[in-house]
Amino acid sequence: MLKEFKKYILWIFALLLSVVASAQDNSGEVTFELKLSKSKLGINERLRVEFTMNQDGDDFQPPSFDGFKVLMGPQQSISSLWVNGKRTFSKTYSYILAPTARGKFTIKQATIVIAGETYKSLSKQVEVTAAVDKPNSQTTADDIADESLHLVAEVSKGNPYLNEAVTVVYKLYISQSISVSNYRPLDNPTYNNFWSQDIPVTRINIKNGTYQGKPFRYVVLKRVVLYPQKTGKLEIEPLSLDVSVDVPTNRRDFFGGRIFTQTNKTVSAGKRTITVKELPSAGRPADFGGAVGNFKFNVTTSKTSLNASESLQAKVEVSGKGNLKLFQLPEPSLPSALEVYEPEYEEGVKTNLSGMEGKISNNYTIVPSLRGKYPIPSIAFSYFNPKTGKYTTLNSDEIIINVLEGPLGNSNPTTVSGTNRQLVVANGNQFNFIKLTPNLSAIGTNYFFGSTRFWLFLLFPLLLIPATIIFGKRREAIHSDVAGNKIKRANKLARKYLSEAKKVLGNKEAFYVAMERALHNYLKAKLKIETSEFSKDKITSLLSEKQVDEPTTQGFIALLTNCEMARYSPFSEVQMQQDYSKASEVISNMDKQL
């Protein structure tokens, strides 16, 4: 029993000695060293620099690294181990450097504060020589990001027809070994010679895929639908992004977790070129207006029987999938006895990855002036179907308008095309009001009092009272409609300034010169200034001061930009019509606000 007790006492004593010895080892001399991966390297190689200490310290101050560019660092790693009862501690700050010139350079001293005292590392010299054939393969965060991050523009068609939808989807491929914390666009494409429509990406979803045969994750960052407005080879400009990347290193933290470092990487989708085919001339209908897609065509009226001076609505509608916003609807040809007003354009079009889809229509208000039956002849609408490679012509049914009551008209009314105003139609009896055999009688003695004229003069003022009341209420209602009156005045003003541009619609140079003059003259008239001497930025600032909303201001500036671009770029008649309609809308909106 006594022997066992002595044995335990000896064992405890030995343990205490080992603890004291380890404490002495740990509290020994402090070391703070500079270590280089090599002392001589080529200018195309990388240098790893490590500052290592055997006790924990604070306030580490690295040198300036003259002659080198810091690619990565500082990376901090800590190692603490117990081996045979002895504790070893190591803390390291490491950098990856790239030489910026040839010559001999000195890695100067770094400093660290340990237990209240400041320690300095020794400086070391490095020689940078000419580029070597096989540089060291010291992998940096930038190298890993280059291999693990790719931006790709996927184009749905490389050889589309003119005005056929092309979808471009921008995907960012990310390797499994890295993660992306943030990105921002550096250069957005302008899509010259294309009509473009962005499809917003409302939610970022990470999906699994492959890139060059290797497994990658990817996210869709941008989607856009393009309609080429020119034939031949067209370039799609690249999208460039600045991406913040978290790259894993070979170092691990105190708990064994991998240490990551962050770097910024610029990626670009690269230019893409597509070849746009011209629409075939063989089989092209004479009335073809540029519609490309697959459509339905319909002409309807709100009613077919009415009285003279009443109104009806006639709708010319095209629906389906294709370039719905890039062509003009056919116009009806109507008899002259039907007064037709400018059509009201309606649009219900949405754009998805396959292109535009929906319907557009022109609504005509028609007022007949004479009794009779009037036909609305069949209207033809032609379009090109890129899937079949053929033209298709659709014809509407003839519609008969039956005017039941009103002045008699010619049984064979004249038909005119487009919008018109009422024409006088002769029926052969227009001179019946001239009496060739008048029934004259001698003038006798007539008394005014008690005569028919007497009673008419007496009652006429009384009859005017209700008529005056009705007229006054009607006028008051018109004047109280402030919004409606503003819209009428604004639309009239827009037509006034754009009348010259409308006359030369189809002549690119003359049209855009006239439209630019109209836009400047409008601001000159409204604001009493010479806007031709102002830049677009100055005009934007001026409109902002006048509290014109941003969409209207941007629309005005975009029209001025189109007027300038038209001098150097091809513009289609469809584009000119769109710019004319946009100008009318912008002037109307701006006039209501000013």
C-alpha cells in the first residue's frame, strides 16, 4: 500500500515538472522572421512572403513592398499544438507579390507588438530577372477566379430574318470551389441596329449546369429580346461585370475551417455576331407592311344599324406573336358619306423570352350623314412567317352599315381610302327648292295684333329660356372638365408643331430635321428661351426645374438623340412613325405639366 502511494506521488511530481518545463519553453525567446519562397525569380513569376512569430502579437505593420504589386494578402494563419507535453505556437501573415520591374529589391522590415514590446523582422533582398520560360505555378486568388468564373451570352438564333425575335440570355457560371458575394455592371450593351426590350430578372436562382464539359453552377443575370432592324452582319456588344469573389486558400483557421480571401474580377461576355437575312422578295404581297411573325387579323364594328348623325366604332385588330410594335395597321377604305375621325391606337403587348405577344388595334369613330346602306370593303393584311419562310395574306369580311333614318343619299356612294370628311352627294333633286310657278296673291289689309306673327314674337322669348338654361349647363360642363380641356389643347399643340414632320414622313433626313426643329420650337414657345443653344444636359436640368416628370424628360431627350443619330444611322419608316407618335405623346404630356 505504501509503495503504491509513493508511486502516485512520483507520477504527480513528474507531471508538474513537465508543465513547468513547457511553460519555460513557451516563455522563452520571441522570434519574428521574414520568409521568402525564393530570393531570385523572373518578372513573370510570383513571390510568396511570410512573416512568422512564435508568440501571439498585435498591431502588425507590413513593409511597403517597393517594386512589387500585392496580388493577395495579408492572409493570417495560426497554429497551436501540444506534442509530448510541449506547446508550440505559430502565427503567420502571408502575401503573394508580383514584380513590377527587373532589378534588385529589398523586402524591408515589418513590425509587431508582443507582450508590450515591439519586434522587427530582418530585411531581405530579392533579385528580379527577365521572364522565364516556365514560371512558378504559385496560384493566386486572381488565377483561381480566372478559371472559376465565366460570363456567357447565349443567343437563341445566329441567322434570323429581319424583324425576327432574337433572345440573348447572360449567364454567370461559377465553380463549386468559389462563391460570389456581389457584382455590378461596368458596361451595358447599347444594341445598335436592334429594337430591344429588357426582361427583368426579378429573382436570382442558382442552378446546376456544365461549362466546357465541367460541372458549374450558374445564375441568369440579364435577359433581352432583340429585333434586328438591318440586314447583314450585326454585332451584339459585350456585357462586362465587376464581380467580388471569395476564393479559398490552403490555410485553415484555429478551428480547422478553410480561410477565404476576397478579390475583384472583371468578366465579359464577349462580342457576338449574328447574320440577319433579308425578307424574301419572291411572293411578297404588294400591301406587305413589315409584319414578321404569326398573326390573326380581324375587323369588327360596334353595330351595323343606326341613324344618321349617330356614331359607331370600327376596330382593326392584329393579334398573335411577332413584331407587333414595329409595323403599321392597314387602314379601311370607307364611303364618303361616312365621316371618319383619327383612330385611337390601343396596345396590349407583353414581351417574354420568345418575343412580343398580344394584340394591337386602331379604333375608328364613324358618323354617317346620309340614309342608305354603306359597305366597309374587305381589308387585306399580310405578314411573313419566319417558321414557314412564306408570306401569308389575311382578308377581313365585308361589313354593311345600314343607316335607317336621315337625309337621302346616293344609292351608290363613293368610297375613299383612309380618314376623310363628309362630302356632299348629289341626288338629282338638289334644286327642288326653287319654285318655277309661285302662287302669288295680292297684298291686302293685315293686322299685326292677333296674327300668327304676333303670337310667335310673344312666345319666342319664353321658348328661349329653357334652351338658354340647357346651353348654359352644357357649356359649364365643358369648362368644368379641366383635364379633358387640357388634353384637347395639348393634342392640338402637338399636332401644330409636328405638322411639318408629318408631311415628310418617310424621308429620313427631312423628317428628323423637321422633328428636331419642332421640339426646339416647342420649348422656345413655352419657356421663352433659345433651346438650340443648349445641350441635352442643360435641357434636362431646365425641365427638372419646371417640375416636368422624369419619364417625360427622358422621352424628350431620347427623341433629340434619335434626331442626331438619324444623320449617321439607317432608320426605317416604322421607326420614324414610332418617333412621330412618341413626339406627339411627349409634347402633350409636357404641355399638361408646364
